[in-house]
Amino acid sequence: MTDTILPAELVEAARRVVEGNRAIGRRVALAESCTGGLVAAAITEIPGSSEVLLGGLVTYSNEAKRDLLNVSSDVLDTFGAVSIATAWSMAQGALEATQADVAVAITGVAGPAGGSDKKPVGTVVFARAERDADPSEVVADRRDFGDLGRGGVRLQAALCALELLMPPEASAP
């Protein structure tokens, strides 16, 4: 695909997500923070993506996480915006806001500022929630990409989020 402003590897990953989910009739939703809609932008580069992507919420501020995704103030105050608890709540909120079968959330510190000793620049947390799944089975991960620059962290985070959206049988080696 040549008519895109996005990196080729990102568009290719999005193509695999659209094709894999379309093949099984699975619909997806996103809750993005540090990626600012980059994952949704990549998916919508693919013709036919409307059959797969129901919607995405860019909840950059804690207020948006609370108001749009129902992330509790207690979770945000106790664990912070960049935490497994927050990412999991964001993913659950995206499921509640849409009729999607699966939702992925991304929250992190893209830089150049905003990092701390416990959560340095390049720290990104992901979560995937599936409709009707056992709520005690949390699928979440923290990745430390390092200080790749703001664009580099956002790109790596978007690629990881797309991998989480792949149907299980399609992402197996």
C-alpha cells in the first residue's frame, strides 16, 4: 500500500488484523492514550476495515479515562494512568462503550518528559478484554521500550497493540 503517511510495518500489521478478524467475523474496539489514535489510524488505512473496527476512544487525560471509559478514580489514584489496572479498566470500558467482541487498551509514557524511576519514558502498558470472558482472567502486559523518542515509543506501542488484536489462531507461530 503506497497511499499512506504511516510506516509500512504499521500498515502491514493493521492489514493482518483486519484480514484475520474479518475472516472469523470478530469486531474490535480500541482505548488509546499514549498512541493518540495511531492504532485506529493504521486499521482504517485498510479497505474494508469498517467490517472489523467498531470504534476507538482516545482518552489521553485521566478525566477522559474516567468519563468515557469508566476507569475509577480509585484505580487512577492508587495505580496511576500507566498501570495494568488502568489499562484493564480502559479495555473493559471500550467493550462497554461498543458492541465489540474484543478491545485493546494502550497507556504509557511516550516522552520526552513525564517518566519516573518506576515508570521511565518508554513504559507502555497494554490490556485486552474479550466479551463474555472470565473477568478474573486479565490479559495485560507492561513493556519497557526505552527512550526511543516519542515517535519510536508510539510506533512500538501501536505494533504491540495490533498484535494483541490478532485472532489467537492467526498470531500463533
